[in-house]
Amino acid sequence: MMARMESVNATQLKNRLGEVLKRAALGPVAIERHGRIVACLVPPAAVKARAGKTPTVRPRWGRRDEQRVVELCARGDYRLSRWLRAGDPGTLAGVAAMLASQPGFNRTRMLALAERLHPGISAPAGFSHWLARTPVQAARFLPMLEARMRERKLPAAVPSRRP
């Protein structure tokens, strides 16, 4: 059975702060207000252990963003202004660097675009850092892009006339 966390109400904390701080140095103490826990006092060791484990903030990447970037890439547009309007420059720089190795894209122009969006992204360390934090899923994005590029290459369907 787990030990229950010690708790004090806000009034006790105000009136006996020194005593509560001594108890908090040994283990977590919950602070209650109107019967609900509103905060916890924890020993410094617990905070230090948690300090290195803060999650990295990733740029948002929703379906609308994904579709906008797929369309931009399928058009083969290398204009920086269009890419800047499409979303987060750091995320898009990684997409451009990734596409530099894909058939159908001009490697030199894609890497130049990636560098203009986010300097250092075309270096192995920069791209590796991007891969670790990006919301872009290459296994999903690249097939979507291939399908969109095939659609763009198909000639417009001519309605057939039946005699």
C-alpha cells in the first residue's frame, strides 16, 4: 500500500510555515484550500531530478498545415516568401532539407531554400536536431506528397461523348 502524501490546509501553512517547511524537506506536502489540493511543497532534490526532464516544445502541425505544405511542395515552388507564409520557418527548413534527397526536387535549390529558412539545417547536426523535435512525420508526409504530385501530372479528364 502506498504512503499517503501529508497535507495541510492554507491556514495551517500560514500559521506554521516553519514547521511545514521542515516536513516538506523530508517529503512532499500537499496544500489544501476548501478541501482541494491547490499546490505541493516538494524537497529540492525532487525538483533537481525533474529539471532535466522538461518536455521540448514542438511547433504545432495540424492537418491544415500539412495540406498547405504538401500543396506548396507539389507545385515545386522555391520562392522563400511562399515558404515563409506557409508556416514555422524552422519546421519548413527541415521539410526542404528532407526533400533535397527526394526524386523530383532540385537538390541544390532545396538546400539553399532550407538554409535561407533556418541557417545550419542542411548540416548533419542541424538536420538531426530537427528530426528529434519536428512534428512532421516523414512516413506520412512523403507518400501524401507523392500522391499529390501524381495528381498534378495527370492531364485534365476530357468528358467522353457517347454516340
